[in-house]
Amino acid sequence: MNNWPLMRNNIERTDLDAVIAHLQQDDPKLTHGPFVQSFEQAWSKWLGVKFSVMVNSGASANDLTMLALYEKTGGGEIIVPPLTWVSDIASVIHAGFTPQFVDINFDNLSFNIEKLKSAINKNTQAIFLTHVLGINGFSQDLVDLAQENGILLIEDVCESHGAKWKTLKAGSIGFASNFSFYYAHHLTTIEGGMISTNNADFYDKVRMMRSHGMVRESTFEETRLSYKAAYPDLNPDFIFAHPAHNMRPTEIGGILGLSQLPRLDNNVQLRSRNFKLLLDNLESTKFHVELMFEGSSNYAFPIIMREASFVKRDAIEKALKKHGIEFRRGLSGGGNQVRQPYLAKHGLFYKPEDYPVVDHIHFFSWYVGNYPSLEEYKILELCKLLNETI
């Protein structure tokens, strides 16, 4: 089992050839242009939404979504899970919202519904859901709860491309969704991300905010003309409707995305096959194997001990290191976000023990790399090693 890296680069030779062919032109366009636009359209079609906006990272997708949401709502609270990547929580803080943490469950690593119900109040503007490591985070109870309370659902699908709830792809269900195309994710543009939505106004606002808030980036002529008429003293090419950032992608990213998209569904199936093999062969008395498999597009193997034993945890880590298996403790984002120092720097203080499921995961779980080319025998050997170690 030696040489089991946490991640493998998903870029293939054909992807690089497509980039090289573009660069061999006499004057290739490099900043975002036709290839990015084509990828946005192809991604929307694959996902099942009306609109998508490509950006330069998944973290930028989170930031733009929250900044645009702040302009829509004027602030308030965003419900977030303590098990997520730091950029989710940071985007909430940067935009001017207050994060309200709600613990999760062991079934799909998503919100505990009863605790979610208790957390909703008059200041709640959105529920920011994370689909962890390719596991669908939706349930009918969650969707119904959001609809009954008139609360927006925002999806973090950064590490869960192709996950499904019922027949719908994760990222097509909420008001808006954010994706990452980091180099080891299901689809990669080296760095890069996407915001997807069915709301035309939100889409147009995000497009402008991606490029300094410039009105000329709007895809709607009516919007451009209305700003031109309202501000006759300004050059129409330089009207800034929003205080925004530069989060534009490159044409190289668009080319890579278009090249990989046709094989994404097959890669999702291979990753899910690997995940099923893992769940079927871990001992259920020692590890949480009830993790939801249906609709999964597993990005990395979540391994969660049942017993809160530091001795057994350390034994597992020693065994994994001995056999050359790279791992990260705490699953997504390194475990319980309320334990991280950045929150206190913003005057935000939470008690880790108020989130017992995530806190257990923080100390007694890991993720191990899963990718389409992973050999089945390695997965079986990993299960044997884990089962025998404790």
C-alpha cells in the first residue's frame, strides 16, 4: 500500500494538449473570454441550472455569493456547519454577516434538523449547506424547513461535483451554489471556481461583482442602458455599480474545464464505486459506516471512529504513516471550525462542546485519498489495516 497520496492531479494529456493548441496561436486571448463563457454554459447545462459564473477559486465563489447576498438582504445571520472549509465561514464574516453554527449528524455529515429548527430566528437570512467530501447534504426535512421559513439555501459543492439528492444534482437545488475546481477535485482548472443559480438578478450582480462591479460586464442590455441613462456624466465603459473585487478566471481555466467535463460523470461513478467498497468492508462496530451512499460522488474517504479513544486514534495514525497512506485528521477543513483562532479575532466566541458530533469528528476521524484510478485491492487492504489496528 505504499505511496497512497492524499490527492492526484486530474489533468490528463488531452487537457494539456488543448491548452497548448490555444497558446500556439500568434495572439491567444488569456484573460476570461469565449472559452470561459462556453464552459459556463456547458457547466450550467450539465448541472441543470440557468446561469453560471466562473471565478478564480472556490473561495472567491463563496465570497462573491455572500457579498451579493449582503446587498440583497442588508445583513443578519447565516447558519453554517462547524464542519466545512474555512472559506465558507470567512466569506460570511467578510460580507458582514454573523455566522451561526449548528451541529451535524453522522448519516450525511449535514445539519442536525432538530438543532437547525432551534437555530432559525428573525435574523436568519440563509442556510449555508456544505456537501462534505462528496456526500449529499440534503434531506426533505431540510428543504421543507427552509421553504416554510422563507430562508435561502446556499450550497457549498466545492468537493462534491456530481452528488445528487433524488434526481437533482447538488448545486441545482438552492438559491445559489458554489464550486471549486482545485487541482485534485472531480474537475479541475488548476485553480478556479463557479457560482450557479437560477435567479437572473443574482446572476447578473455576481457577473458584475466578479469584475470590479463594472456595469459593462452585465449580460443584460436593459441593465447597461439603465445605468447609462441614470449616470450621463460617467463613461458607460466605467460605471461601477458595486464595491467589488477582481475575481476573474483565465481562458486556460475555461479550456481545461471544457476538456474535462465530458468525462466527469464517469469519474463520479468510479469514485462512488470505491466509496461503496470502503463502507462494505469497514467493521461497523468500530467505524461509522452508515454514511449516506445514495447520491454520493465521494471526493475522499471519510473514516470516523465510533469510540472516542485517543490511544486507538494514535494507533491508527501510526499504522497509516507506516504504510505510506497520506491522511488528514478532522475531515473537511481540519475539523471543528469553532476551535479555530480566526473567529476570536473577529470577536466571535463559541464553545466546542456545544457541537458534539463535529467535535468527535475533529479528534477521531480522517480522510484518505480517493480517485478514479485507485485500485480495489488497496481499498481492501486499507479496510483490513484499519479493522485490525483497533
